[in-house]
Amino acid sequence: MEPETDRIYDIGEVAEIVGVDVSTIRYWTNEAENYKIVSPIRNAKGNRRFTMYDKDTFKIMYNLVKERRYTVQGALQRIRDNRDEEIRNAEVVEKLQKIKSLLLEVKTKIE
């Protein structure tokens, strides 16, 4: 089994992990390539393939665009300027969402 850091993801896998449509990943990829933030690997058929770094970038994009209401360009600028901070923010949000889910589950069992 390949280590997680070496894993290559198809566009459909990335879309499912991030929680958006494939078309959204395509659009974000086109925009992110202009900022030199994402560089998909293309196979012989021209299909986009993504590294773990790219996948994590899209998770940050999701947080900024869908939850914090940044524009795509504003989110890309933020990632380019403060990637490490945004990674930490996205990790915190993900952990808080898991805690919320667990608390709602406990609440349901109590009632």
C-alpha cells in the first residue's frame, strides 16, 4: 500500500472528499492554476490527477468559499499568502464539525 503522502487522486475522489461536484473542482483547478497554487498531473488521456497537497488545497478552498463566503479569487489569494494558517483553520473546523456531530448524536440518544 502506498503512503498517504504519495497517493494520487482522481478528480472524482477529490470532489467526493471535499464535498463538491466534479465541475466545481474543475473550475477551482482552472482558477488555482493561474495563481500557481494547484498543478494537476495529467495522464495520457488528459484527465486531471491530484496530489495530497492539491487535495488539501481544495479542502481549504471549500472552507473559504462555501463556509466563510470568500470569492474564489479571494480564497486563492488567502491561500497563497497564508497557506499554513488556513491549513490549521481548516483542521480546526473539521474537528469542530466532528465534535458537533458527536454531541448531536448524544443528544438524540438522551431524548
